[in-house]
Amino acid sequence: MPTVRRSRVIQADPAALWAILDDPHHLPRWWPKASRVESVARDHFTLVLATERGRSVRADYAVAVREPPRRRVWRQEVEGTPFERILRAAEIEALVEPGHAGAAVTLELRQHPRGFARLGGFMLRRAARHQLDNALASLEAICG
């Protein structure tokens, strides 16, 4: 399963960072291409992503792990969705570690490609690095 992990020290209160990471309603503020969040419940939510062509794509997530105020994992529900053609599974992990200069935030994206997508693992990893770097930059902009 291709895994990409990116970290950044953000000069912000770790509790404030956790509040943003823990609440799916904040995703449009910091997650790349997120336009809105729907059907938010304690253990699941739907993220609506905007494509480059202006279309909306819905991605359903289940909260797999929630360990306040440090760790949260979202697992994408790919079965029966357009994502099923290229992914067997995908999940995002957010980790907050308090430090002297704020908090170290680590985002990890784990994707298990399906079919021909397995041959493009390097492309998935490159896109994931870009996505996570943009997410961390946005978090820093709203928290720093």
C-alpha cells in the first residue's frame, strides 16, 4: 500500500490545531479541493471535492481511530463509488505532537491501488505528497 507521510511544525496552540483536525466541518478550510462537508456524524462524514472541471465528487469517510488530542484516522469508503475503479482502500491519518514551538503535525495518506492503478504507484505518491504539503500549508495559514 503506497504510503506518503508529511510533517510540519506549526507555531500554534496544539489544542487549536486538534480542534480543526478533529472537526470535519473545518476540512474545506484546509484540505485541498474540499468544497464542503455533508452528513457529519460522530463516526462518519461526506466530503465534497471540486474537480478541475468544476464538477463535484462525493467521498464518504468513516472515522476509524479517534484519540484526542493526538491522533485521528479517516478511512474512505470506496466500495460502490467512482473511486472503486482505482482504489481498494484509502485512509488519512493526522497526528499532533506538542512541542516547544507549537506542534508537529504529521499527515499520512495510505492508498491501496486497484488494477492498472497499481502500475502508477509513483504517480499516486507524487500526487499524495503534493496534496499533503498543500494541506499542511493551509493548516499553518489558518492556525499560525
